[in-house]
Amino acid sequence: MSPGGSPFSRLDTVPVTGSTQDDLRAALTGPERGAWPHLSALRALRQTAGRGRSGRTWVTPDDGGALLVSVVLRPLVPVDCLTWLPLLGGLAVRDALAPLVEDLPWRVGTKWPNDVVAVPDDPPAVPAVPGWAGTRKIAGVLSELVTPEGPDGCAPQGLAPDAVPADRDEAPMVILGIGVNIGQEAEDLPVPWAGSLCTLGAVGAGGGGACADTAEAVLAAIGHQLVQLIGQWEEAGGDVDAGDGALGRRLREALTTLGKQVSVQAPDGELSGLAVDVTPALVLRNQGGDTEVRAGDVTLVRVKG
């Protein structure tokens, strides 16, 4: 942690860029790689080509109404465990945002695999959106491995998939992109299931002083949550269910997808069933048994009767 209490080892802020993810990827594969250590971050006040999962566009306002940041992580865990990072990143954002809505009729959770959502205390009071009900997406996380592959073609820097890196310099580099909707009003949001801290009633609209102060506070809170969660994860050797399983329980308790009948549009087709666990793949249970889904878009299935 850097002097002054900042959770980030380095934090650069630029007024506008295409994509903080792309900028950091270029830096980490070039001569400046060593200048971006573990928990360093690049923030943009505005993005013109922001990216979400599966190459989607992350749409943000021009007036600074959203928090846009990418964080470099070099976790000391086995390469095989890095697939937990989208869920861990989502949990960090969720824990940072939860205090802002604790006095409002909403609770904040995560949605598999990488969304942070607000769930209403009184669902009938919120207009339902097909596949989302009254849930509103208020943040997204994008995790990208950027370390070149090793000689075996799969493990970064030649590490065995189950080996713990000896130090940060040896650890695979991951960019965790985070976008949080803060000051947007309903008409500024790109899809019906999107929400913001403004639409929840936690902050005023636009990119003014109150919104900017909230973004700064949220950024710091996310950083501190990442420090705590990554440290706990490393102590568990990358296994969220190791020891007393506290980290795994926290992940699952925050995950609003579990216990719901869902449909998943996966790369190889559509699957449906009851979401019963994460491994970190989503485990679906139906008449054919349990199936693990490693990637896809999840929507809620309305249960008849």
C-alpha cells in the first residue's frame, strides 16, 4: 500500500481515453511493464471505446457520471485458480457499494459471472424487465490475463498450472476492469435492466461535485476491498473453500444467481436449470443431473404456477 493510505500502489487518472483495459494491456506488454506493479490502476474520467465481457461496448456518459478504472493484479495463487477473479472482483465492488444503499429499499449482490446488481426489497414496486425481473445492473467487471503463455502453451511464464508464483514479478498479470454507474439518470442508461447509484437514490444525477466525490469514495473502497480479498485468497492458496471456507461462503452469499431457475446462453448453446453452486463455473441442476457452465449470459426464468 502506498503512503497516505491509498490502497493502490500507483493510480493514474486521465481525462479521456479509448479503453483503460487496452491502455494497460499495451503498457504491460511493452517496456513499461515493470512500472505497473500489483494493485496499480489506470482511471479514465471518460472512455470512448470501453469494453465489457465478450467484446461488448461499455457505454458511459460524457459528463463523468461513471467510475471507469482498470487494476493490475499479480496474485500469488496457482494459475488454475485465476478463474475465480471475476467473482472476487465482483465481490469487491459489491462490498464497496453496499454501504451506500443500506438505508435504501435495495440490497447489492453479484450476478454470475461478473455483474454487480441491485435487488429491490419490494420487487412488485419496481418495473420488471424480462430475464431480470426487478434486478438492476449497476456495475460490471472484466478480467483479462495479459501475461504471455509459457513454453507449454498454457501456463503463463512457464509456471505449472498448480504452482504458486514465488513473487509478484513471476506471477501472471491480470487486468481487472471495473465500471460503476454512478450519476446516470434512467434515460441515460443503455438498457432497461441497467441502474445507477442515482436511480437507486444513493447519489444525485450528473457528473457534478457530489457525483465526483462519490466516485472517489467508491474507487478507494473498491481498492481496499481488493487488498483484503486478494490477501485472503492468497492465504488460502487460491482455493476459496480452503480452511474454514469463509471466502467461498462470502462469494456464494453475495451471488444472487444461486437458488434461481435460470437460462444461460453459453457459447455452445442454451442451457437451463436451477443454479445450485459455483466452482467458479455455474452449476446448473435439471432432470439430466448437474452441468457446469463456464461462460455465458444468464437470465432469470419465470416459474409458472
